[in-house]
Amino acid sequence: MIRQDAAMPVSRFTALIGIPRRTYTRWIAKRRAGNPPKGPWPAPVVDAIEPIVEKYAQDWPAWGHRKIHALMRADGHDVSVSTVERAMRRRNLLQPVEYHRERRELAKARKAAFADPPTGPNQVWQLDFSEFETTTGGVWRIAGCADYFSKYESGCWHLSTTCNALDAIAAVEVAIAEAERLAGVPLAEQLTDPITGSINRIKLVTDNGGAFKGARFAAYIASRPELLHIRTRRRSPGQNGVRERAFGSLKYEHLYRLEIGDGQALAVEAEYYRQVFNHVRPHEALGFARPVDIHQHDQQAQLSTKED
């Protein structure tokens, strides 16, 4: 055998050929007993879909097999999750194990963020900053609001070299403008209860950064009857989990894969990914739907209920 000819340990050999050590020892035992393992069996379904799966995986290299499957189903390909997983495994396109472990931990943090989670869009927004260093243009701060329910990224992210109350206010203004654009009515009108006339304020969740603790940001929130500012507990990033997760996706799925020279290039790439995130990327937390579909569907349903 190859392993014996090369004087290679079993553990190293099984890692080299990509099978568990238990499987290898079981095969050897069957062979010595005169009962060699059966297979491999033909897989015509996987054979037929494998080139298509490879193209999707190469177009979206940061996504795992479940997201690739959801995207293919949305594009009209009748294929199962296991078939996509086997095809990607054949081409060595699966994400590493650590990738899935990280996602599970972040999902736990998101679920723990609210004891009474929102039931529709524009009930909870999460706001924060994230840093990104360009190759020649220095460090930039990206600020933006994410809708907790739909995961929708509201408007063009606000980019600046600073991280202060004015930048935070600008990011909120962008989110408000986007909410009004999608609904076609002012935000206050969207949130007004038709029976009582009271405004069901959006809970704007931030951390305890200096941009959110000052008098200027507090005065701005006080001037907006649609908003209620809530700060998370200190050292509890999980309570702002949707925002943190989306920024992580922006960096690991797109920005870190590019050489971005300056702030202008960063703005272009960040906006490109925001469009992908909202309109193309299937989200497991949404049942592999897209944020724009969930956001607009539920938003229109809420407005229709008010009109009735």
C-alpha cells in the first residue's frame, strides 16, 4: 500500500487523503477479513450539478454551502442542500469548520440580545461604527443602522475619518431617509398608531461609545419623536449582535479580499456589498430569504393594516 511504502503514520495518511481515521481502519479491517468496502456509488445528480455549483461558489467565495444552495434555489435550480454540499466538497470549496462555529456563537448572541424580539421592521435599529484601514488613505470609520428584524442595511453607509456625534447623527439620518423612501411616507406616519395617535418609537440600540453618550447626540434623539435611544450594557457586544455581525460580513466576505487604496474606493466597495447584502445574499436567520424582501413585505403589511 502507498502508506506502507512511504512509511507514513495512519493519522497523517488519513489527513492527506481527506477521510476520518476510523473509516480508514474499518476499511483495512474489512479488507483483511476478505470483505472489502463497497462503493464508491455513482452520483449522477451531483455529477450534473457540480459545474454549476462550482461557478456559484467561485462567484461568492465567502459563502458556505447553505447560502449557495439558497441562492441557487432562488435562481430556479432544483437542488438539495446535501447535493450542493457534496459538489462543493468534491471541488474543495467548503468553508472551514471554524467558520460555522463562529456563526453559531454569533447566532446565540443575537438571540440573547432581546427577551421580547421585534415582530416587524422599524421597531429596533442597531447603530455602531466599524474601522477599516486602507492601503494609502489611512483609517476610516463606517457607520450605519441595521434593522434588527429584517437585517436590512439602511441607506449608504456613512464614511468618515472621525467617529463623533455628528457622524452618528448622519448615519441615523441616512437610515430615516431610506425608511421613508422604501415606504413612500414619512417615518412618523409609519409609526403612528391609527387608534391612539401615539408614535410607536423605534428603539435605536448603540453601545457606550463617546459618540452616543454626549449631549449633542442626546439632543438630536430628543428632537426626533420617532426614536428612543437605548445603550447596551458595558462590554456586552452581543446585545448589538445584528450590527456587529453585518459589519463582520462586510469585512470578511468582501473588503478583506480586496486591496482598497483610499476612502473613495472604500465607499464604492462598501456600497456594492450593501446592495449584495440586501438584495442578493440569502440570510440563514431569515429562512434564507433576502432582507429587502422581508423588510418591504412586512412594512407594506403594516401600512395596509393601518389603512384598513
